[in-house]
Amino acid sequence: MRSVRPLAALAALLAALTPADSAAAPTPQLPYDTEYPTIPYMTGETSDPVADLARRLESGQVTLSREGPSAYLAAILRELGIPVSSQMLVFSKTSLLARLIWPETPRAIYFNDRVYVAWTPGADGLEISAQDPELGPVFYNLEPDGEDGPRIRRQTGLCLQCHDSFSLTGGGVPRHIMGSGPTDENGQLASHELWQVTTDSTPIRERWGGWYVTGTHGEQLHMGNVALGRGADSLTAGGNLTDLAELIDVTSYLGAHSDIVALMVIEHQTTVQNLITLLGYRVRTRLHIDQQEGGLPPGEMSPRTTRLVEGLGESLVRALFFVGTPRFEDPIEGTSTFAADFMAGGRRDARGRSLRDLDLQTRLFRHPLSYLIHSPEYDALPVQARAYVNARILSILRGEEGGSDFAHLSADDREAILSILRETKPGILTDALMQFSPVRQ
């Protein structure tokens, strides 16, 4: 398990800052400011749904209503099309608002395919992040009542001290984070060494330390619902919880749950989005170097760039096909309408099948190719990177290659996914038939 002492120590330091400290802190120059000159992360105009909402608030096209103890949360979720059923509650103090987060008052997180919204009881505003097609994760705050009412402001600096992958994976790109680790009775990390960034490949027994989890999952264990020092400390103590009222007062929250299905979907989503961001940043930069320093015309790649496309592209292919994700030992069922709400947004073929169809019996999705191939961030990948990934998708679905890593795809799986793609995103298949971008030796 990866040791993340430097990251956790930094998070603890940042969490100690007051809002005044945060406002006064200078914006640091992050590694990707210089490593990726073609991507104007700090200065470029954003085109994600939150940026659009911020502009409509400024112009007066939209007004937000304050509703209950969570202030503008319900209004923001409606404007961004985020279901309340996606609510997840985290009580570990791994946030800038650590002073307000306790097992009794967890931080609430809501999401859809492109936006994440967090509300902490007692906080003045909301924390928001969005997946921009070109820039990747972009971070915002909803600032509460001012002279002109609530406003959404973009944040860099402090948010990106933790939401940057330079210290862990190299390359320095912005990222979304899901984490798990044991906490003490106050929500503090009980062990920095045992805290880890989780993905959809993390064993279920290592997930959700510091989170509340509602839902049934049979004999499978996880780390949720347990704060060391508060009663039973074993993993079995937090299993198969269906009513959070046993642990906390949920009346100030929009929902009464922290749905296990939502937690599993968000882990898959952030895994793929982070890989798309890394692939886009690295390939765009190498293509720029090929043209500026290597003199190659647009559309041609050096051998080094080709190797980069193939290496990072293969990582994305594996994530899109759920390679390495754990098989469920028992069925999983949530406690909210999240599963139905999530599947309702699916693009379907003539037989009614969608990549958003959940399985929840032996695996997360019924048709194991990620629904994020429909996303704007996937479409915005450099054409060379997208061509490689599309070609691999088609080859694997045809059974032409792939090896044992893709043995979890049955013939029925391949047929269903091909049908869904033909009718909902045929461009993937037609692009895959095109020759991969030429390489200049």
C-alpha cells in the first residue's frame, strides 16, 4: 500500500488555515504551469457546466434561492442537474474545512458525470469541481451572500496543492481524489501510512475508511462507518448499514443516505477522468514539441510520442473495460434512488441496452465498457490518442486481441457493447477503422 505521509501532512496543514488565511494565500506556480505550455490551465477560459452557471449568475440570467440549513445547496444541485440521491457523507478530516467535519457532522458530496459539489455543515459556501474537456478538473467555491447575491468563483492555489498528481504519479496534472483510511473518534486519520487514494480497482475491503456507507453487500467487508474508539472497531461493525439514523442526525442533509452504489460509481468515474486528463495533457504537450522542436507537420508523431500514446492509451483502455476491478462476492444494493436515477440517463440501443446499465450482482456494470466514452472530455482527447484508444476498443470487442486481461468479456458482452456503440456512438467504430496516425522515424 502506498505511503502518503507527505500528502496527508500537507492536507492537515492546509486544513488548519482559516478562511481569511486561504483568501490571503498567494497562488503558487504549480508544476504543470511550466510542464504543459500548450494548456493554459491558470489563464484559459473554462467551458464546463459550473463556469457556464457562474456566467449566468453574473449576468442575472439565474438567481439562487436559499433553502434550509444547507443554504444554496439544493438550488445549485437543481441548476447543475445533480441528483440528491448521489449524496455521500465523509467524516474524515481530509478537507480544507477539517475544523467543521466530525463524525457527527460529515461533509456531503453530490455528483453527476461532470460536476462534484461538497457541502459541510457550518460552512459559509460550497466547494465545487468540474471536469473541463480541455483543462481537466477545475475547482470553484460558491461564495455566499454579497451585495449581488451568491457568486461562483474559480479557485486555484490551495485546492491544487492536494488535487495535483505531481507528487504521486509524476506529470503534474489536476485530478479528482477519492481516499480511504482508518480514522479516530474525531475523524482524524488514525494512520497516514494506511490512507490511500482509491480507484475502482481497489479491493472493496480497503475502501471507504472515513466515509459513511449505506447499503447491503452480503459478506463482503469494507472500512466504512467505523471511527476507531467509538464502540466496535472491526470492519464487520460497519457492514450492511441501511439506516444512518443509527449513527448520526441526518435532518440537516438533503438525503438520509450515503449510498454504496454512488460510492462505487464515483470511484470508477474519477479513475477514468483522471486517466483522460493525464493522457490529454501529456500527448498535447508531446505533439507541440514534435512540431516546434522536431519540425514535424501536424498529424505526425515522433517515435517517443507514439510510445507515449500507446502506453498511456493502454492504461485508459484497461480502465474503460474495467480490467482489474474486483468481482462481487455477493450482490450489492443501495438505499436511495441513485441506481435508477443514474441508469435513466443512458443512451440506449434498439434493444434498450445502455452502458449505464448497472449489474450489481457480480460486477458494477452489466455491459463492461465505461459510459464515459460518451463524455465531452473523451471527445476532446487529441485525435492521435483517441484513434489509438478507439482502435483498441474495436479490436478487443472483435476478439482479435487483448489477452487474458480482457477474458472477463464474454461473447455476449462483446456483442452487446458493439450494438450499443453502433447505435449510440458510431463515431468510435468508424474512427477505429482509420489508420493509426503516422510515425516519423
